[in-house]
Amino acid sequence: MRYIYLQQEKSIEFDMDDLTSVLIEKDTDLITPEFLNDFNENLSYILTRTLKNEFYAQNREKIDVDIALQKLQVKTADIRNNILSKFLLGTNLHFLISNGCSLYAGSKAINVHEKSEHDKLLANFKLPKNRRIEKTINELVTKRPEVALDNLFEILSYSKNVLKDQAITSKLEQLIINYKSAFVNNFVLTVDYSNNLFHKIFLKRIVSRDPKLNKVNIFTLNYDLLIEKSAEELGINVNNGFLGFHYRAFMPSSFHLDVHINLKDNSQAYSRSINLFKLHGSLSWKFDSNKPPYGITEVQHDYENVKTISQLPDCIIYPVQSKKKYSLDLPYSEMFRQFIEFINKPNSTLLVMGYSFLDEHVNDIITNALSKPDFNLVVFSYQDIYDHNTSDYFKDLINRSKEDSRITIFSGSVLGNFEYIVKYLIPYPYEDESDKVIYETFIKLKNGADM
């Protein structure tokens, strides 16, 4: 576990004394440099009690996970109390979250290539009329989904404009529809909406800021509805750019509307609310020409039946390398315009979680924001800062963070893990248990009245 703060690189790891403390039986045969190294490398799996991990499965009866967690909380206290607490009290606070934040709920990592339905579509594609195109498509099975889909669009364009063969074009169009459907089924509709604990913890922490501060803006590249469901269950108002009750229409001007609470001293405080910007669209959006001026409406899904959506979502940017081109169209261009406007406000802090920096347009916006001297960037990366498989843009950020104190980076499978971040790194700006006290008072008085 490594992080870079104020241009200084620091590491957090367990030592021999820590290892002795977490072992249930003080087996001296285990207290070795080799075992300690394996322990540190597999710490994220130990903390989450992941039986699929070979090291934890073999040693779970020897390790006291609760003590390991307590030790780690002490080791990360400086991050929680002196670093993140400062950023969370900033005037303009923004979050950019991506797929890595939904993995615990069942979403899948798009860039991890596993044999699945969309791979089979490519591998089994047949085109007797043009074996060259058939072979090219079959070979796309080795590519990431975003690269494969981009290439499919290029082949389709070639068929339309060069070959001008309607039969081949129709078959390619159907393949793309099937590929999109497989992508949605394999990566998006796998989310279990009943498993939203960490999104609820995340929202509770960020709305617990001083109510006189500007409300938090959440920018997400995810299509899922975990934030919406979690906020609704917590009674947090979500302003997502749509207005209306039954027939909701996209009105981006609504992002500048606020709900205030009048305080006793005649001042005003923001209500428990957030702005939510879905930069790549949403499962709940649909194009509808009867909803002026943007022709987009929001439909309400039954969370228990989201997995059974039969119609292919049309109002999302599918994962292609040319996302930048699609983000210039409505409604995405308006969402990106809001992203630019908000993060360029004075004294802004952008916290990035679950994002691998593979979206060129998003990276450009972050780069431009870093031209402002009062902008701060805080990155939580699941990948280690010395992992050679990180994106080139993230490598550049790492290098700049050692010279630019406005860039802070937390890396590794623990510090970059959404579950650990929201439970143990993001502090409550004001540590109180008012909700718990109110609830207990209600229960005791109610029980007393029933006696």
C-alpha cells in the first residue's frame, strides 16, 4: 500500500510485530519474512475474508482478521484524520466514480477479459460471402470489449460505404446489436441492488458535511442505479437533471436549483442532497421526442427486476475507444459541460474512485482543471503506483504528483478499494450519533407508551 501526498511517497505495511499480533496461535514457524511478504500482498483478501484467495483459505484459522483490521485502522489514521478530512471540508467538493465502485455489488470489470457471451458472438461469427471480414471479427475475441466494439463499427462503415453490400451490412448491424446486448447483460445487469451497503455508507459520509457548505457533486461513468437506490433509502434528495413527477424530462438547468433549510439564526443551510451527473448515460434514461427540449425522459425501474430489462438501453454511451466523439452529442455533451463548469469553480477538490483513466475526454477535462492553482486532485487507484499495466495518463499523474502537491494518490488493493475507502478512510466531518440517538429515543418512548 503506497500513497503520495505533498510530493512525498509513503508506504503502509505490516511488520513482524504486527504479524505476531494478528496470529491466533503464536506459531514461530509462520513468523518469517516470506510469510510476512505473502501476508502484505494478500491483505485485501484477508480483510474481506475471501476464500477464493489461496493464501487466506490456507491460513484463515491462524489469522485474527478483526485484529488485522484494527491494526490497519491505526496505520491509516493520518490519512483519515489529517489528509482526507481537510479535503472533505473544501468549499466545492466533487467525486468522479466509475465501475470499480460497483464491483462489490456484482458489476464486472470491463477491461478484465474473460470468456463470456460477447466473446462467443465474435468467435462464432460466420460470413461466407466475405471470409476476410469473418476472420477479422473472429480475431477480435482477444481484444477488450471497447476495442472490439470500436472495430465492429469501423467494419460496418466499410461495408456500408465501400462494399455497399446490404446483406453483409444487415448481418453486421445485427451482430453489433447482439454484442451490445451481451455487454449490458454481462457487465451492467449483473448488479445486485440489494447489496448496496457501501454506497449507502458513502452517501451518508459525504452529506454529513457542514450544511452551510456547497452540496457535493457526484459525476459517474456508471450506468447502474446504485446511487439512486441508496440515496432514496437514506432520504437523500438526488438532483439528476430531470424534472417532473410522473413524466420526467431532462432539464440540465435544474442542476443549479438548491433546496435550503432556514436555520434559527435566519441563515440558510443546504438540505441533505447531492447533484448526480451520469456522464455516460443511465439505464433509466430513454429518448422520447415528446419530452422537449432535449427529448429525453427518465423511467423508474423496479430494482428487483432490473436484471430482466428486455429492451436494449439506447441512452448510454457504449464502451468504445471513440467515446469522445459520442460525448459531443446530447445529452452527454450537456453533462460534460456541467462537469467542466463545476470542477473549475474556485477551490475545487475532485476525488476519483474506481476509474482507470482510459477515457480520453474525461482525462482532458481533469488536465484542464489542473491548470487552476486552487484545484486539488485526489485519486484512489486499485492498481499500485508501480504497476506497469496502468494507463499512460495515470503514469503521468503519478510522476506529476511527486512534483505537484495538488495531486494526491492512494494506491493498492486496500487503499484503492471502494469498500475500505468508504468504511475506514472517508471520515465523518462531524462525528456524532444524532441519527442513532433520535431512533433510540423514538423506540424507547414508543415501547413505553405501549406498556
